[in-house]
Amino acid sequence: MVLINLLAAPLGTIAWTSLAFLIVAFMLKKMAWKPILKTLKDREEFIEKSLKSAEDAKAEMSQLKADNEKLLAEARVEREKILKEARDMKETIIAEAKKTATSEGDRLIASAREEISKEKAKAMSDIKKQVAALSVDIAEKILRSELENPSKQESIVEQHLNQSQLS
């Protein structure tokens, strides 16, 4: 029974409480509800905008990463190309240097052989002159020793005369 008494309120209290509730609800609707909803809507738009910005930034980062990878790949290709050109240039320079060295060596060898031939001819000429001079000296000494004796002179002359008559 006590419970029923508590639930049974006079009709005037219910009416005034209902009226007060409706006035407070109306005032909240007019003054507070719109700003609260606007604030909630603004907050929701801000969050959506932030999420979209984050997704855009993520997409842009992915694009930048892909671009960086592409640039790195191009740089690697360019580096390999430059290294290949440098190796080719090195090989060309070495080949040219070898060719030049070979031709210069051949020229020096030919020049040295020519110089050796000249020196050899000169030495042979000098030897022939010395041999001729020695031969003349020896012949002179032999002839002097042979021609000192008058009887030998006469026999040599007769011998030469006989040879010239015989021939």
C-alpha cells in the first residue's frame, strides 16, 4: 500500500510537472539543442575531413614512395650506364695505348736495327781499311826484305818477265 500511495500523485502536481518539463524541453530545443547539434555536426565534419586528409596524405606518401623507388631505379640504371661507359673508355684507352706503344716499339726497333746496320757497315769499312793498311804495311815490309838483296831483285824481275812472256 505504501507503494501505491507513492505512485498516486495529485493531478495538479502531474500537470505542473508536465508543464515545467515541456517548457524546459521547449527552451532547450530553441536555445541549446541547435548549438549542441551544430557543434556535434561540426565535430563530425572535422573528423571526416581529418580522416580524408590522412587518407590523402597516405596516398600521397605512397605516390612519393613509388616516385622515389622509380628515381632510385633510374639512378641505378644511369650509374650502371656511366660505369659501363667508363669501362669501355678505359678499355679503349688501354687498347690505344697498347697500339701506340707497339707501333712506337716497332719504330724504335726498326730505328735501332737501322742504326746497328749503319754501325756494322761503318765498322766493316773501318776493319777493311785497317786490313788494307795492314796488308800494305806487311807487303811493304816483305818487299823491302826481298828487295834489299840485289840478286833477289834480279830473280824477281826475271820471274815476272818470264810470267808475262808466258801468258
